[in-house]
Amino acid sequence: MTTAPGKARIGPSKQFSDAVLIEECRQGKEAAWSALIAKYKNLIFSIPVRYGFCEEDSADIFQAVCMDLLTELPSLREPNALAAWLIQVTRNKCFHRKRAQQRGKVQEIGDPDSYASPEEPEGLVLQVQQEQMLREALLALSPRCQRLVQMLFFEQPARPYQQVARDLELAEGSIGFIRRRCLDKLRNELEQMGYHLS
């Protein structure tokens, strides 16, 4: 199947802009909706986790935010502000859920003076924005670089070079060089997105 010039097909391997994904979603393309959720699921889910919600509550909040997104997609005016919109909506859901939980606890112990507004985790917005930038920058790397960075920096404990070399079918002596190249590419991607590493 071919695509018309200027019309990209949404697939799992390519990173599309929010504007493209939103437009495809508005046209009812399920693949675009899946790609949009895949792009932002970690961002959305990370916020209730930071608020201290259990996995079940976090999943409920995630579903509620996705429903809001689906409802609001036709009227979203600024596709480039989607990440900020999702952060705000998720924060609001977390705030109201915490408040409802606290109210329930107050009623149980019968002391209305013990109710206080839920506190937002310090630096929440900046942290989740930076994490989302990192996720998007990683997706721009080659699959081999993505796997290498994942193995060396995101797994606990980090894999030794010997195991990384075996899993990626590379010479062990080349891992350091490839690692440096991948990190340089990652740094360039982050800088293009406006995040400058010190």
C-alpha cells in the first residue's frame, strides 16, 4: 500500500509529531491513537506515582486522563502544547483524588480540622517534562543505541560490557566507543529539544 506525498503512515517504528498524530486521531485512525498513547503513557503514569498513589489508583488516573484526551482531541488548538496539557490534566486528577481520599479519612476519624490540601511533589512539572524529553530523544536514536543505553543506564543493576556485547552481537572492545557515539547523539537530540546538559 502506498501513501500520498506528504501523508505519512503511522507505524510503530517512526516518531511522529503531536500535530500529525492528533490530526490522524481526528480522522479516526486507531494506529495514531495507539501511537499517541504510547508516546505519553509514561509521562501520564509517572505523575500519580510521584503523588504516592498505588498502582491501581495510578492506572485509574491514567484511564481518566486518556478519556479526557479522547474527548478533547477535536477541540485541541495547540498540538505542540499537548505534553503540558496532559501534565496539567493529570495533576488535577491527582489533586482531586488525593483530596477525596483525605476527606474519607477525615470522616472516618470524625475530625474536620485534620483535613489539609494535598501537597504537590516538589519540582514535579520540571521533572516530568525532562523525563518526557529524554524518552522522546531516546526514540530518535537507532534501535541499537536505544538498546545499549537501556542496558547500561536504565537496568538495575546495569549489565556488564561483556553481556551487552553478547546480547547486541558486538565485540566487547567496541562497546565503549559505541556507547560514547550513542550518548553524543542523545545529547544532540536533547539540545535540539531545548534541554542543555551541564
